[in-house]
Amino acid sequence: MNLPSILVIDDEPNNFDVIEALLSDQDYELYYAASGEEGIANLETYNPDLILLDVMMPGIDGIEVCRQIKATSVWQAVPIIMITALSAKSDLANCLNAGADDFISKPVNAIELRARVSSMLRIKYQYDNLQTMLKLREDMVKMVVHDLRNPLTIVLFGLELLKNPNYPQDKQNLKLNQVYSSAQTLQVLIDDLLKMALLESGQIRLNCTRVDLCSLIESAISNFEAIAEQKNQSLFSQLPEVICKKVAIDVTLYHRVLDNLISNAIKFSPHNSQVIVSLELLKSGDYKIQVLDSGPGVPEKLRQKIFEKYEIGTMMSGVSQIGLGLAFCKMVVEAHGDKICVRNNQPQGAIFEIILKSNEERVGNEEENAIYPVSFSSVENT
């Protein structure tokens, strides 16, 4: 992780030494420019997250330096703290009018300096996060439009053909199946988008029912057996021989989690491979569900990011990847208080693993059904 960078522009080197000493116990990268001209010329080199700018300097004074920096779109978001011995309100107003975000009076106080630097860096950090989110959203919109357009085109084209009275009877059923499959794809994508929006807003509540996990897994697998057969893949379960106690979960949401994981495993695994869904009762009383595939796997540096919205792990030609499925899985799993992660499968592939807490931790009573509000104290994407 890069340290926050601070550029100090001051014609007196001793002033830089003072600031460096006052911030020595902070994790900052400090740079020094001895004049306004030097500071402006080296902005790209230093790429500062914050600028500490002296007002009274020979040549271009601090106010003009501030004005020039803020007039450049690339640097407008970089906070500038003016350091000045001036105390008249008109002088301070001139600093603010030039675009300064804050100011510190000389002599510099250590506590005030650290507090104002921390405050401005926090604002810069929030701005950077917002820009990243906006870029992700822009990319997401493009991907959503692309993924919606393809099946929608198939639906419209198929319906247009079926409207034609001369369309061959023997091809109608095939075309209807294609239209139906494309419509299902549209529904899945739209459902994911809507459910994620509800989960994030806290407007969805977990309708928890005690469920046999073995039955849940077998049900999820049955949904994909035909799809796996098309790629000549073996899709099967590994379940404990001992009958497990029922676990209180939202069946609909958790079923969708398994659907997403199994669908991904089939999608990314090659032909003539196998996909395994296993369930294990741990000594702690918790349950471990694993979905094992034979695909390209997930690089170690992406094993946390892959659960973020719109994050795509390994790009594969001809495979629709929008980066919502795993984010949805993470939200649902963590809303239950459970954990999800990904690890390597040997010799090739990935293992997506869910640890479900035991009933005793999940509920404190013997009610068969319970409704719990969604909590996202730990759901923020890593």
C-alpha cells in the first residue's frame, strides 16, 4: 500500500525540517520544493495527496501558486493547506478565494498540524474512493448493457421468426427453447441487480428456516446437471454419511448462492472435467460447503477483490463475466454471519468455501422459522 504523499512548498528549508520533524511519527511520504515554480513543475513527479504551501515566498507567492494549481483540472482535488504568518481576515480570505482548502498559522503547532493534515488526507481519500466507485459504476453499466443486449437480441429475433407463418414447424420448438433460455438469462441478471440493491440498502430481511443442507445441495446440483452434461462434465456431491442437524438460513438466498457458485464452476471448467460440491461437519459444530472446479483458478492477489462488485478474476474468451455473482454471494453469506473465501484446487482450479455457523450461534431459540434483519457490519467489500 502506498503511503500518502505530502508536498511541502516553502522557500525556507528550515521550515520543511520543522514539518518533517512534527510529522516524523506519521506514515507519510514527504517531498520538498524550494519555490512555487519548482513545486508546480514537479507536481507530476511527486503526485501529492496533499500540499502544504507557504504564503510569503519570493517570485510566485503562495496565493498565486495555489490559484495556478487549482486552475488545472488534474490537481483540483488535491487539498492545499496554506501556512502563513498573516492573521488579517482579508489575507485569509485571499487564501480561500485562491482555492485553498485550509490554513495553519505560524508558528506551526504540532497537534494542529497533524489534525489538519489528517483531515485533508481523509477528504482526499474519500474523493479518490468516490472516483474509483464512479469508474466502476461506469464500467458496470457498459457490461450490464452488453450482457442484457445479447440475450434480448436473441429473444426479439426469435419472436420475430416465430411471428412469420412460413417459419418451418420443425424449427419452432428449437427456437422457443432458445428464446426461453435467453429470457431466463435476463431474469437472473435482473434479479441479481435488484437483490444486491436491496441487500445494500438493508431493505431485505433474512427469512430463516431450518434446512437440511444435504437436501439443499442436492437441489442446487439438480438445476445444473443438464448444463454440465453439455460440456461432458461430471457434477456430483460429497455429503457426510451422518445425518446433519438442520441449519437456520434463508433458503431462497442461500440456494441462489449455491446456484451462482455451481454455475461459475461449470462455466470456467473445461470440457471433460469434474465439479464437486462437498459438505463437511466440522469439530466446532460449524458446516463447511466447498465447490471445487477445474478452471483457471484465482490468482492470490485477486482472492479478496474477486468478491467485490464488478470485479472480474480471469478473463475468458466467450464467457459472460459481469462481476456481480460473487459479490452477491458474499453479501448473502456475510448477512447470515457466515464466511466465504476462495483457495486453490490441486492440481488445477479453485475451491469456493463457505463456513456456516452452527445453529447454536445463529439462533438462540427453538423456533422453526425466524426473520432477522440484514446486518452489514462486515459486508463492506475488502
